[in-house]
Amino acid sequence: MQGLTGSKAASLHLVSVDFLNGGLAPIPKLAIACLEMPPIFRQEYQGVLGRDVLHRWETLYSGPRRRLTIRDHASVWGWLFA
């Protein structure tokens, strides 16, 4: 895998992802790279979503409410993000 910090060997796994309670559409084929998180991130994060997953969703973060909303369909706010 090539990243910001250089190249590293990684094992890849092909998986299918279902969101049972979230109402998001399943992702039938997804390649997962197993890499060690940098020490600075290990305490707070368990993983990172790549652009191949994020491009499927519309995300809206409300700072005052401390809420992240994820949709796999366009909302009334879709025009703002286009």
C-alpha cells in the first residue's frame, strides 16, 4: 500500500458489509487493507474509511449537536454538496 508516510506491505481481504440497524445500503464487495495504525492515532481510532466507501455517502456534521449524519441517498442538502 502507498500512503502519505510511504509504502508498506499489507494483507488485503475481500469482504461484504451490511449495516443492520443503520438503514444504509449494503456494500457487496469491498477490499480491506490491514495496516497498523500510527501510534498517535491508536488511542482514538480503530480504522479509517477510504474514498471508495465515502464516495457512496452524503455526510453532514452538525458541530453544535455533535452529530454526524450519513445517507446513501440525496437529501434536501444535496445541492449544497454538488
